[in-house]
Amino acid sequence: MTSPLLTTREYAYFSVKGEGNSQFVTSVLKIEPTNQWSQGEINPRNNRPRKFMGWNLESGLDDTHPIEEHIEKLFEILEPLKNELAELSKSHEVYIQCAGYFPQSGHGLNVSRSLISKLHMLSLSLDYDFYFVEDYGHDLDYH
């Protein structure tokens, strides 16, 4: 029996990165993150202190949905927080992180004017990480 064909797997999440304690971000945004850590906490993957604070909020969609749908879900959550995001962006990196795992045949990217406009309105940047894989052996966990 042959392995199934690879399918595209994509996701996006909102992220805040910087110095200090992750509880600060929670207190500013008044929403709970999907995961968080504070600067200086021990990273369980390598047993070393974390060099920066991280605060992440997933879209709530699984990785079978296109990145664009993840981004739209995140915008629904973040648009009411426009002022809070502008304030956070003065001292922290505030962005939407996108990741895609694609078959070797490749994948394209289109960043529309509308997307750029919404990112600007919310004081966000956008980071894309694409991986072209031959099998399902990749770890899709970003933690």
C-alpha cells in the first residue's frame, strides 16, 4: 500500500514578543492567550532561560483551513483591540505568524491591498514561514 498524497497544512496565530512578563500582554488585551511564557522562564525543550517573552493566540481553526481564513478569524478578534495593539506595538513585536507545510510541488503567496491595510490599521506585521516537505514526519508544533 502506498502512502496518501501530501496535503497542504496551514495555520496562523497572533503573537506578541518582547521583554518582560507575558501577563502584561494579557492585562492590556484582556483576553487569554493560547500559550505564553515570560522572559527568564525555563524553556522545557532545552532547559535554558527564555531570552524574551512570548504571548500567542491561535485562530481556533485547524490546519486544514487556508492561511487566509486563519488571518480573517484573528482579525475578528483583534479589530476591537486596535488601540491596545497600537500601544503594545510601541514596546513589543506585534504580528501575525503564518506557517504552511506544502508538498514539494510548491505554493504561491498573494498579499492583497486589503490585508496590508488591515495590518496597518492594527499596527501588525506579518511573518510567513513555508516548508516544503516530502512526508508527514514534520513537527507542526510551534511552541
